[in-house]
Amino acid sequence: MTNEVYQHLHQPSKFFFCPTEYCASRSVPSVSQSEYLNTVGTKLLPDIDVMWTGPKVISKRITIHSVEEVSRVLQRQPLIWDNIHANDYDPKRLFLGPYDGRSPRLVPYIRGVLTNPNCEFESDFIALHTLAQWSRAREESNVQGKKDFILRELHMCIPTCLFLFFVMIVKSDSDSNDMSRTSPNFFVDMSLTCHLLYNIMTSLYHLCGKVKDLLWSC
């Protein structure tokens, strides 16, 4: 069916297919022995990209070795569908860290990266910026040192930001008289709070004045 839809659309240059077994932990019994993935690799037209989240649905690390394994089975490089910053499964969480756990040397082994960031757009400044910097990097040299240095600078600011964020959430809950977290007003308050958090963090970052780019600058 996927092949037929692709051909009916006159074989567009970008066409993504998400398999049922989209990560190693969901591959039965394993990536290399999965009848399903091997069938996809054999029968899916070669110009259709296959989405892959890595070892798990939310992968802490994605290695070259793991990508090479799935590439052999799919008979093409995977398109990484990255959930490292996703919070759609638990909107009470925010992930404010950088794009991490993926070597820049991974780039030639994949078709690309689709990120699934926090639902609260304003909180994704670090996640999206560092993904962009990562995509331009090709070597590990000096990357870790720059990353560690900038993270130390940011970590000096984050406790204050998180405290202010917590105060705003408590105030929002109090003002709403135990308003349900699923109501539209709650998410409006969350968005405004995240916007405040974003402004605080970026202002403190610029005040550091010690680096030109945030993480993985080359």
C-alpha cells in the first residue's frame, strides 16, 4: 500500500514511512531477526525513507553501530525520529537540556533527523539550537570541551529559572481554583510561563558573554 501511495503521488522527493517496529526495543525478536523489518527492507521502494527512534522509543543514546545494524536490515539509512526532548506523553514535564547522546559523526550514516520537542514551544530554545549546531558538526574535536564549559555556565542559571517556573505554576494552580490540567486555560498559563522562562534563560545566557554560540559551535 505504501508503495502504491508513493507512486500515485508521482514519487515525491520526500516521502516518510513509519514502521510498526520503529525502534530496537519493539523489534521482534530483534532488529536483525525481525521478519517485519526485513520485509520492509526488501519490499519498500528504495527512495522511501523509514523513520527510526533508535534503541528505544525515547533513546538516551543513538550510536553508529546501532544505526549500521538497522541500515543493513532496512537496506537504506534510517531517518531518525528523535524523541529525546518529547513531553507529549507527560505535559507536566519539561526537558531543557541540549541535544545530546548522538555523536556528530553519526550524520553520514543517517538520512536526517526529525525532532519531537516539548509541546511548549518557548521551552525548546536550547533543544532546537543545539540540534542545529549538531547538524553542522562533523568532528568530535573540541566539541565535548565546549559543551561542558557552556553547560557549566547555563547550570548556574537554571536553578533560579526553575524556581521561578515553579512559583508561576503554583500561582497558576492557585488562581485557577484547582482547575483541571487538561483545560485550555491551564495550557495558556503554561505557555505564558514557558515564555517567561525562555526570556530569563536567554537573558542570563547573553549576560555570560563568554561564548558566541550555544553548544557544538564549529
